[in-house]
Amino acid sequence: MRILGDVLEVIIDGGREGVLVSSVSRRAKLSHHPTLEHCRKLISAGLVESKLEKRNHVFTITEKGFHFIQEYRKFRDLVESFNLRY
């Protein structure tokens, strides 16, 4: 869950323009293939959209993804306040 949260955080930072998979990979500290797998999971859940621009996949967050990340941040902050690992 934490990795998916990290990937979503990177994508949301990309704003309306979106973010390339290489940027997601680098900023989330994942290799290319696992990053694509995580992005596919987020796409199938309706949290992220993908566009093909000049042979590059560009990922943007959906409205549903934005609401999810808000709730995820609340959960993360609560867990961290109890010094628990997740």
C-alpha cells in the first residue's frame, strides 16, 4: 500500500500535465517494470489515467484518485502518530 501511495504522490505532483513513467520510477525509487505494474493497478482501480504522447506514457491522477490520496494521507498520518509501520 505504501508503494502505491508513493506512486500516487508522484503522479499528483505532476499536476494536469501529468508525469512520465521514468519520473515516477525515479522519484518513487522503483525500477521501470515494477513502476509500470503499479501504474496499471492504479489505472484499473480508476485512480490514474494514462495518455500516450510522442511514444511516452504520461500519467495523471483522476478525481477518484485525488479523493483516495486525501483519505490515504489521513490514514498514513494516523498510523505514523502511533509509531506503527505499514
